[in-house]
Amino acid sequence: MLIRASLLLACVAIAGCGGGDAGKRAARPVTPIDPATTGTIQVDVQLQGTVPAMKELVMSSFPECAAQHQGPVLAGDMLAKDGKVQNAFVYVKEGLGDRGFAVPAEPVIIDQKGCLYRPHVTGTQVGQPVEFRNSDAMLHNVHASPKDSSGWNIALPRQGAERTITVDHPEVMISVRCDLHPWMQGWLGVLDHPYFGVSGADGRVTLKAVPAGDYVIGVWHERLGTREAKVTVTPQGTSQASVTFIPPA
């Protein structure tokens, strides 16, 4: 274990932190939007059929991880109840045109706690800070290889360690892993607009202040794949959309 950790730190030092300015594209000017011309989209993500089983995570080789849990720890990649799907990433895929949007200064926070990524699925805007934290009293790293943006492989060597990156281009989704603990898997969706969210236990995502118009809504799920739905937004109105996943046979 000590040798593996030393090798990991060496590799991380060589790889650098990534997420820098290489290949960074210029931000679009922010487009003024009159709130009176916007509406709301409510998206329900549903499952038809039997919920697929989740694998149990094997932490026996890492007692410092296993000690933080009571009983079996499941992968968390197929959370659904009463036909409602949790941890689906929902976003406006088409319809915003060339509008530009302000980038939040507040960071998105992803923690490594209990040898798991928390949250398991989340989203950010292009250029928004993404802060990775380590709440465990052990070494973790954060390793990701986006398709179009600078990748990163950063070490969080001790409890309380933090590192911040930004992502240069939109991508749905980016896999985030820890090389030391191979079951650790998180997902980060990156958009060039603020209209995205992750479904909760009720299977719902609400997108607010969307300009009036016609849209294609994209829905991604780690195990179930992708779906789309079309929706029309009217000023001050609430539009409903739903997608239904059917588990593979």
C-alpha cells in the first residue's frame, strides 16, 4: 500500500493539476434576458420495470475505508424507487442558440468522504470553479480525462486537503476516479449555460428562468443510458416533460 501511494504521488507530480488555460475558449458575451419572458421546465425521470441490482463495493483490502461504513456498501449507480430515478443528469441540449450566460463564482464542491465521491453526480458551467475536497484521513487523488478540455490528476494527500480546477469545454459526462481506491467513481456534467440539474429521490429536475422557446432536453444516467424529450417554454409558464428508461434485458 505504501509503495502504491508513493508511485501515485510521483505520477500525479509528473501529470500536474490540469484544468488550466490550454485550449480555453473565449466566453460569449452575456445575453440580457427579461425575466418576464422566461418560464420553468419540470422534467420527470422514470423507470419502467424491475430496478437493476447494484454491485457491492469490495473494500476489504482497505480497512480504513471499510471502517467508515456499517454493513454492505453498494455502488450507488442505480437508485430508483416507485418508478422514480435518482442521479439522472438533466439538461437543455438544444434550443438556446448563441446566447451567453454569466459564470457563477461560487464553486461546485465534490468531496471524497468514506472513500466515495459525494455527490455521485453533479454539474458545473464551463469556467466555474470545481473544488475537490478530501474528508478522509488518507491519501486520495482525483483523476479525469475529458475529451475536449485539459485533464487533471491531482493529489489530495491528507484530510482537509482541497484543490480547485475549471473545465474549458462542455461535456456530458466526465468520469472522475481515484486511482488508489478503484471503486471510487464520480460524474461531472459541464455545460455552457445554467440549465441543468440532477434528479433527486422524486426523479424530478426543475429548470427555472428558461427563455421562451422550443428545446430538446437531454437526460443521462450512468446505468440506463440517454434519452431526449422536446418541450416548449412559454413566458411565465411551467412546461412538463418526462422520459422513461427501460432496463436492459
